[in-house]
Amino acid sequence: PGAAGGPPPMGPGGSGPPPPHAAQQHMPSQQQMQHQAAPAPQQAINPAVRPRAQVQRRAYASEELSSTSGADPPQQLGAPRAPAARGGGAPMQPGPQPQPQSSRSIDPAQIPRPAALPESAAVTSEVEHLNSRDLIGRVPPGAKSPYCCQDDGNASPRYLRFTMNTLLETHDHMQEPNVPMTAILQPLAPLAPGEVPVPVVDASEHGPPRCQRCRAYMNPFVTFIDGGRTFVCNLCGSATEVPREYFCNLGPDGVRRDINERPELLRGVCEFLVPKEYMARPPRCPPLLFLIEATSFSVRSGLLANACAILGSLLTELPDHTEVGVVTFDDALHFHALPPPDVLAAGGGSDEKAKLLVCPDAEEPCVPLPCARLIMPVGLVRSALQDLLAQLPHLLAEAPGVESCLGAALSAAHEMLAPTGGRVVLLSALLPTRGVLKLKDRSRAAAASSSASESSNREKELLTPMAEWSSFAKKLVAAQVSVHGFHFAGGATHSFADLASVSHLSRSTGGATFIYPECSAAPESAPRAWATRLHSELRALLLRESGWEGVLRMRCSTGLRAVSYSGGVHRAGDVDFDLPSVDAETTLSIEFEHEAQLSHNSVAYVQAALLYTTDAGQRRLRVINGALTTTTHMSNVFRYADLEAILNALMRQAMMQATTHRLHQVREQLVDKYVGMLAVYRKHCAANSASGQLILPESLKLLPLFGLSLTKSTALRAGADIKIDERVVRIAQACRLSVAAALSFIYPLLYHMPMGDEPPPLPPPPS
């Protein structure tokens, strides 16, 4: 490392040249040195792709190289091979010899860094095409890299990624890799251009075939025996008789003759239309209820006017069968009843207009009309609803209330949607201080703390929801009602809204949470940049693929079991996972642990089954199948570890601990986990390396960079400039981020903004 451009020294067993104190050196000629010193042309880099380290410091330990039978050791990035000596002698090298660096220090050139984007670099869009079965036991492509994955029997990494693609056969505490054994699941992930949509199999009459022992569903990894009359489950290994209506003879190769007509036997991700036995109630399109705050602050800040204008423009893009209702609130509830559809179709008289019904009792709120009058299909009342939204800012601006009865509005929404389930879109700003579920300003006690320790304890309490709101969240989950929250800062006088309690409803029901800290009671003529972001995020929420009344269950091979979930509500005493709302951005993490020894050099399987209702009101079952290889070598665990999935799993663990530990303890635990992983790798895979040599697994070479960036994110970093409500929302958002979105959350993209009059066009930011 002392010589610029030269390869770093290798420890014993490495793949590089011998150390400088060896008896003979392989000396390159002067022409070869000039050829090596010439800088290689820099390739174009796509800024939408995560940074990759361009370094010349890779050191492979002897234990890691020995695990690849008959394979050449990997070469260093950018380091040419040493020229072979001719005639048994070593060529002479002119000039001074590079001096070895002290073994007690680390050369800064060995530290991994993200590749810089040249100013003149063109944006490349090369798409990598691959098959999903080829990824079994291998590291999938980067979540933000352009690739097209064809499903040929194993789930695409867009749906399912593993932190470890190769598992140890046993759980040995003496050789525990300290890498979380976690699956990152995005069940409704959007597809890339060129990828085939998920097939739908009609099993509404008899239901999908299942294993009679572990109840796993039919998938491409099962084995048919006895002429096709029996199949062997790939998860538990038991044999199950094939149903009569599903039977088909086997060909000479032992494969069913109708396999090309069975998508569930060819695709790693498949959907089934299920019979009535899979339904708790008749499926239907879930209603959509908007709760809009109409307090004096909402009127002055433009929140009410902008929200009504945005919703009115988005009604034209909603499907006609979507049922929509609007409720506003300040210190009382305002219900808005539209004329019946038959009256609107007949052109009704002047007295048949939208009615405003006020419920002043916020302690015991009630719904004044049947839900059929308050929530109607948008295809029948689109024009009337648009007129109502256009009139609301003027109608409610005459005498707005100062306080908010948000809890009463949510209780009324629960009463309206309990019979059918549905989703609530909440737009609020102030702390609810009136009516049921009212809250107190807990931030004043934290601001009055005298010591740093007391202030840290107060902050931990502010991140914890109130008990009444936690109980109310369970009621919403039981009724299959989801809440999506859009929260606006209340300015200097209303800077605390206790979003730890309010956003807990979204976290428990599978909803999304957004915050707009730049919203304030500015003059009407002031520009409101937050309105543009509100339109974009609200439109994406309403129009993306979504599901309702979801129930998730994870099954895995004998020897493994799922121990914890994150992203929804896990029912006590059961293995099911309730998801009242699931959409294309919903991402869950499932942690596994060893229950028994896995088979030697075999394949372990994981199956996720999500039962949900589509936007069109169909009850479907989406089955996602994945496979991992097993090994006895610790080096293989690190070689095929997925850094992006590990970061997502560790981020979720840290966010869950933020409500039970102090933030500085959460940051310290994260750093300890990073150090623990790298220490285990050095101990078991690079024990003979010099103490001053930086040893990092190739798959985790950017772990220190991304790991420390996570500790400095808005959700975890220390600082009085971060308001508690903003920290709460960032924690809630991190708990549902996909692998690709989490990378931008941890390590944001930076763009060079030239100072010229006409800046060049920038690539669009990742979604």
C-alpha cells in the first residue's frame, strides 16, 4: 500500500504476490510498469445505481479460497497479475523498492469509498437479463440496478430477498456469523419493463392443492412420484395424495405432461382465486374515507383549500366502482351527505344538494346517517363530489374552530367502516385536544428536563404511543380498517402533534405516513411548495396496486422457523400476520432461526402466502417461493451475503428498538452489530492476516459506509434541530421501506448543480 497504484500486500494464504521480504520478487519490466501505470478509461456510471467501491484492496483469506474446489482465486479489482518469471529467474526491476507499511496502521487507500460520478459521464441504461433459478444461493443484483428477471421457478429478488443466500447447516454459537437471518418480502412489488406479470390460476372450486402435513401450497419445488398420484412436499418432506381433479400422468423424464399448463409448477410467484372457505365475509372493493382538518390553522395555512383542490382533481383518475366519502373536523365533526344517485341521475331539484351535518359532541361521536348516504361510488357522484370539495374551503372558513377533535373523527370513521372494512386518508395538523382520544402536550416536560439523561428518557417516552391509541389501533385491525396519515407542522405555536400516538395507527394497520414540516400559517399569496409534494404522494397512494384484508403466513423447510415479523400486527398465539392494507410499496421483514440441523449440502425453502382482496373485490392468494443453499463453511455465508437486505433488516431492528431504548444506545448497538459481523469474518475467514491490514468480505465492503450513514439519518441521529414529530414519522416510514427505497433513505443521492443560467437536465430521482 505504500506505492501508489500498486496492489496491497497479501497476508498468508492470499492471492497476491509474496511479501517484500521474500527471497525473490517477480519484477515487471519498465514497459510493463508504464502500461500498468496508465490510467484506465473511466466508464459511464448511472447515478440511479447505488455507489460501488472502486478499490484495489481486496484480500482473500486462505480459508475462503479453499472452499472453492478447483476454482481460480478471485483477482483484485484493477490489479493486474504479476508477470511470470522466464527461465526460472525473476526479472530485475529498476528503481527503489516499495517499503512495507507499519502493521499497526491501515492505509487510507484501502478504505472503501463510493465511486464518484464524473461531470462528463453519460447515463447508461444497460439492462441485465437473468433467470431467477440461477440466483439460488447467489447474491442477486442490486435493488436499484437495471435488470430484468424472468421467473422460471424461483421468486424474483423484487419480491423476496435474503440477508444470507447460503445458510449454515446448524446454529453453532461458537461460529455464529452475526449476520441476521432475515427475509425481506415485498409481496406486491411492481415489475420492471419486460417482466411477465404474475399468473392467476382459477382454484375457486376446489382450492389450491396443499400438503396435508404442513399445509404448504403447490409450487415448482415439489416432487411427483408413484406415476403422478403422490407429491412430496419440499418443505416438510411428507407425501400427499394428489387430488383427483389435479391428477396427471408423468412423462418418461418424471415430469407432469401438463406442466406447461400449470403456472404454479413453473413460476416462483403465482396467484390463486380461492373458494368461499378462504373468506371471512363476501369480498368487495373497500370504501375510501377522507378525514380533513378544518381548524383555523388549516384555513390560514392553506391546508384545507389545497387538500380539497387536490382531491377534486384526483377523483377523475379513480375507478368508477371506488366508494368515496368526506368528513371534516375542527372542534366538532362535519358529515357531508350527497344526494342519492337516482336523484342525481334524474337531475334533482334545487333542494337536493349536498347536506352538511354537524356533530358537536366530540366525547361520544355518532354517525347521523346510514353509511350508504355518506359513502357512494365515485362513478355515480363524481360531479357532485367535485362541487362539494370546491365549496368546502369557503363554507368552513366562516367560523372555524381553534381546537382539533381528531380522535372523535377517527372513532366515527371506525364506526362507518367497521361492517365492510376500508381505508382512511387522514390530513391533520394540530394536536387533538378535544373529545375522545384527546392528547396532552407531552413535549413541554421533555423541554423542561434539567439533565441530558433525563432529557434522553423523556425523548424515549415521546416516541412511545399512548395506551389508549394502542388499544384503538387493535380495534382498527380487527375491523380491517387501515389509516394513511398526512401530517402538517403547526408552526411555532403548534409544533407538537404527538405523532407517536397518531402515526401508530398507520404502522399497525399497514398504512403509510407522511409529514410536511414546511407547512405554516403563511399569507395566502405565499408559495406553498409542499402542495406539489402532497399532490404527488397522495396520487401515488391512491392509484398504485393495493390489497385489503391481508393475512400473511410464512412457511419454511424443516429445521427453520419464523420467529418475528415487522410491518403489521402479529396475532398472539398464532403464526398469521394481519395486514388490513398492503400495497406495492409495503415491505415486510421476517426473521428466521434454526430449529434443527439442515440437510448437508441441500437446499432450504421458504414460502410466503398472502391472502388478500384486490381493488376489484376478488379474494386471491399470492404464493411466493424462494430457495437457499446450505453450507458448513463460514466463508460461503459471507461470500453470498446480500448487503442491501442486511441494511434493510438492521434498519428495521433499530427503528423497533427506538421506542424501548435511548437513541444513543440504538446507535451503539448498530455499530456493535457491524463490528461483530466483520470480526467474525476476520476470525474464521482471515485469521492469518496482518493486524494492520484492512480485511473486508467482498459482499460487505460498503457496510461501514452505509452503516454509519444509517446512524446519521434523521430517524436516529442526535440533535436538537430534529423535532420529535419528524423523527417519529421517519421511524414509521423506515419500517415499511423497500430495499431500493431504503438505500436512498440511508445514503441519499447527491446531484451536482452547476451555477450557469441553463443547468443540464438531471435524471429523475428513483421512485
